Amino acid sequence: MEYMFDNIGTVLFAIFMALWATLFLEFWKRQNAILAFRWNTMDFEEAEEPIRAQYSMKATERRKNPITHVMEPHMPESKRYPRYLTSFSILMALITMVAISIIAVMVYRTFSAKLFGKGVGKTVASISASVLQVVVIIILSKVYEKLATVLTEWENHRTESAFQDNLTLKRFLFEFSNYYSSIFYIAFFKGRWLGKPGHWAINIFRFHPEQCSAAGCMQELAQQLAIIMVGKQIINNVLEFILPQLKLIMARRKHHKQAESAGGEGDAEGLIHSAADNEVYQWEEDMDLEPDEGLFGEYLEMVLQFGFITIFVAAFPLAPLFALLNNWIEIRLDAHNYVSAMRRPVPELAQDIGIWFTILDMLVKIAIVCSAFIIAFTSTFIDRIFYAVHFNPDMSGITNFTHSLISGSVNGSGLGYDCWFKGYHDYYGQRTIEYWHLVALRVAFVVVFEHVAFILANALDVLIPDIPKSLDQKIKREAYLAQRDLEDLMAGEKDEESGEEATA
């Protein structure tokens, strides 16, 4: 399967996805400006956003606002910095737990591969380890979801925007490490720096961690991506459909029992029913619906999906297709939940999508770098180009070229037999000249790919204005009219003062 990706099409597709992601953000900035102007929220966060009620309750001091000169609640930064440090320490501890879980899954994969043997057994071990990783990811995600909210509340941020931005950053940093760490391990670390047969650099209970298969790590990377991405989508969609329905059924059953126990005269919550026909009014049914939990979970799900289809698209080109199918299903599920399973959301003013845009922009830059390294160091694209140019254009013998035969008695390895393994070594275990040529080519490819992608992306950023021309003219027109009205008002006040002085 790796040979499907080892061609120039992979390079072009990776560059295309980087440019698509850049265009996506540029056009979103334009759309965001249009919506902010339409709803009059372009300066909302700076001028109009109110103080959070929780901040007012927990603030220990009061001070004069330097802009409005109005006394308002205040919490000194000296009391908030220790809380920030504590939250950061807990976040780092949980990210360390993610790393430990990856090591545990790696140990499981190593032992299960030895237990099940080669061939089908190795595939079973790899798939079961990926499924186990998905389960661990979901469990840790649910734990940190609650903990991040508690920590952010404890930090006591002044405005809702600041609260949401800090909560978003905590959740995303953890989810990023939670969902992507195992994929980064396979893409850039698995099977590397392990030494050679008889001289393994890493040993776990006399077993060395497994290497990638003879075809390379791209196949396992694509498999891990498919299981984590598609598995997460399936689980989330099933839960989004089932859980609201179960909660609604349980709430209505509880409501019905309360109505029966009240004998039609009113239940404990003050709900009134018709004793004649046991009629249940619409507002009573609506009260049984689940309250809207906001858009944070939707944003997080979409941003993680954005990372899957941009950062690792070189290894799993079908990721955008699965994302498209998931979004189509997700739209219908959310529409159904908002119409029949949830209470009507309370609208809130917002200037933009907050820190989510910064995160998306960061993911685009990470995607360009990761795509370059995946193509150069994880796939055999460079190896195949080098072999076709210098040895055999029809690619016969490429497997022997990318593998080495090492002596079983070299340097006292104690193998007792000659061994083939993936790498560029001579019979005595020394690096070949082809290895160093390939290292230079890989580094050169990364530099060229990154520069080309970043230059094209920055060019699009410069060429496409953040605010449409028609909207820019409207903004300038409003500013001009406001300035003219202010001048007329000031001129009128001066005329009145002059008239009063003349009368006096």
C-alpha cells in the first residue's frame, strides 16, 4: 500500500492541501468580518463585553477602570499567576500520562507481536493496539474535559471571551497530544535509532521494540490514522444520536411519574396538568429537553478533524473524504438534536471565533512541516527517486536496495547467522555511502518543500485582503458619517453657548 503514496502525486497533493487550508482561513476571515459588521460586533471585545458574574463574585478587590473611570471588581494578577502555574502543571502531568499510555501500548504491541507471531498475528497485534489506543484516548479526554473546566473557573477570568480562550487552549493542547501523539510516534520515531540486529539500542525485558514492516511505516501510519480518525467519528456520531434520546426518554418518564404522583393538581416543580384529559402542554415537554451545551464541543471536534486532514494527509489521502462524509452526517445529527432533543440555545454576542482561529493557523503551519518530514523520512519516496536515477529506472531490486545483509558474527553480535533488515549498512554493519547521500537529499527536500509551501501560502495571505472591498467601503462610510455627525453636534453646542452668552 505504501507504493500508492510514493509518487510525485503525494507531494503535489500535500502542497495542494496546504494551499487549500490557507485559502480556507483567508476566506473565513473575510466571512467573519462580514458577519461581525452585520451584527455590529467588530469592536465588541474591546468596548462592550461585560464582566463575568463569576468574576464579580470571586474578586477580592475593587478598582477604578482606567477607561470608563467606574469602580469595578478586580482580582490582582499576583493572585492569579499561581493559579495559572498550577493549571499548567496539571496539564503537563496529564500530557505525561498520555506519553506513558503510548509507551504502555508500545510494550503491548511488542509482546503481542511476539505472542501471536508473524504474518496475520502481527496484523492482529497492530490493529488491537490501535483500538486500545482509541479507548485510552477517549477515557483520558473525558477526564480532562471536566478537569479543564474546573481549573479555568478557578483561574477566575474577567470576561467570557478570556474564559473561553483559556479553556479552549487547555482543552486543545491536551486533545492534540492525546489524539496525535501515537501518530507522531509511528511517523517519526518508530523503528528509528534502535541499532542493528545483535546490537539493539533499546531492550524491553530482552525484547527490542518492533520495527516497521519491510514496506515501511506508511502502511501502519495510514492504518493508525484510519482507526483513530474514523473510529472517533463513528463513536462521536453514535453518542450524539443515542445520548440525547436516552436523556429525553428518562426526563419524560420522570416527568410523567411526578405528574401521576401529584394527582393532576401540580407536581413538585409547579407544573400544572389538565385532570380531565391529562393534557401535557408544549412548554412542559420543552422543559424536559436537554439544555444546550454550547458550541465548544463542535469547535473542538472540527478543529481536530482539520488537523487530521492537513497534518497527515500525505500518509492518509482519504482523510478529506472521510471528513466530508462525517460532516454531512454531523450536520443532519446536529439539526435533529437542535430541533427535537435540545432546548432553544440562548444567543450570545461574539466578535469572532476567538482563539480557535489562531489554533487553525498554527495547524496549517504544523501541517506544512509534518508533510515535508513524512514524505522525506517516513515514506520511501526519496529512496525510490534516488534508486531510479542512479541504479535502475524500472525499480527492480528496490527491496534489496532498501535492506541490508549484516553478518551474524560481526562485533560479537552472537546472532550466529546472517540477517536482512531495513537500513543502509554494509556486511560489517557500517553505514553505506548511499545512506549519507539519502540523508542529504531528505534534508534538501524538506527545506525546498517547506519554502515553496510557505511562500505560496504567504503569497495568498498577502494577495487576499482580510476585509472585502465592498465591506471596507461601508466601514469607512460609517466612520465618515459618525465623524460628521459628531462635528455637527459639537458645532451646534458651540452655537447654543454663543447664543446664551449673547443673550446674557
